[in-house]
Amino acid sequence: METHTQPVGSADRVLRGLRITPTTMVVSGLVFAMVTSLVSARGGVWVLVGAGCVLATIACEWGYVAVSDRVGELGRRALVFVPLSNRIAEVAWLYGFWRLGVPAGVVVAAGAVSFTHEYVRSRAYIAGLRGSGMLTLGEHSGRGWAALAGYGIAGAVAVTGAPMAEGLGTGLMSIAATAWLLLGVLGLIQLTIVVSAALRK
């Protein structure tokens, strides 16, 4: 009897060698997210370090998908703990925004819209709604890129050491938080329209 072996990519060989599990990726991403707000609150070059932590969190989320596909571990635990870790990461990023001077109203509104978006979608899933229409402009990935842009650009400005760097950095962070909020509002409107139309059928 012939046996056929599938070629294993270099990335997959690395994952196998390190024995990385989906849980490892989730926990690592969550730790990086929590560290983001802690180090960024110190200001200056630490904001750029925070941007690195945001990027690491995003990388861990991508890694989670890759590892899960390899080991086939996308079960009920993923349905609970992955969204939970994403929400905690978002809270940590927004908390860092607030510590760096972004108005509390913008931070709270961005968080509230994001949580409402995810709540509506989770209830829609329970009602049996699926499909590409459930993906909107207000996805978690978009929030991650908004956070990365905010921390990254503000951190780069802080590194210059210019006299007005702190105020400029706060302004840039506020713009990123506002972008997060606007994407969330548009995504929530889009999701509400899709869900409402589906429930009328």
C-alpha cells in the first residue's frame, strides 16, 4: 500500500517544533494587549513600545488561526474564550488611549459601540443568521489596525523629542480613537440593516 506524505511548510515545521497551541496564542496575545496600556502610560518612547505590543497581539491572533487550522482545535472553547480575549484586548487598548490624553467620551463611545456591535452579531448567530453580510466595517481587525496606527504614529512623534511632541501625539491618538468610533458606528449600522432584513424573511 502506498503512502502519500504532504509537504510541510517551513512555518508549520516551526510551529510543530515549538509545540505552540491555540491556547498559547490566545494567552500570549492577551498578555501583549495588557502590557500595551501599562507601558504606553509612561509616554515618550514607551508609546512606540506599546505599538509593538499591539502588533504582537495582532500577530498572535493570526497565529491562532494558523495553529488552529493545523491542529483542528476550533471547538466550543474557541467560541467563548477567543471573543472574550478580543474584548479584553480592546479594553486594554482603549484604556491606553485614555491614559495618553484621548477624551474619555471618545474612548467610552468607541468601546460601547464595539461591544454593541459584537452583542448584536452574537444574538444574530444564536438566531441562526450566517453569511458574508455579517462581516462589517466595524470588525475587531479594524479596531486593531486603528490602535496600531494610533500608538505607532504617536510613538514615532514622541521619539523625535520635539517640544510639541506630547500634544501632537495626543491629537494623533484622538484621531485614531475617533476613526475606531466611526468605523464602529458604520459597522453597527451595516450589521443592523443586514440582521433586520434577514429577520423579516
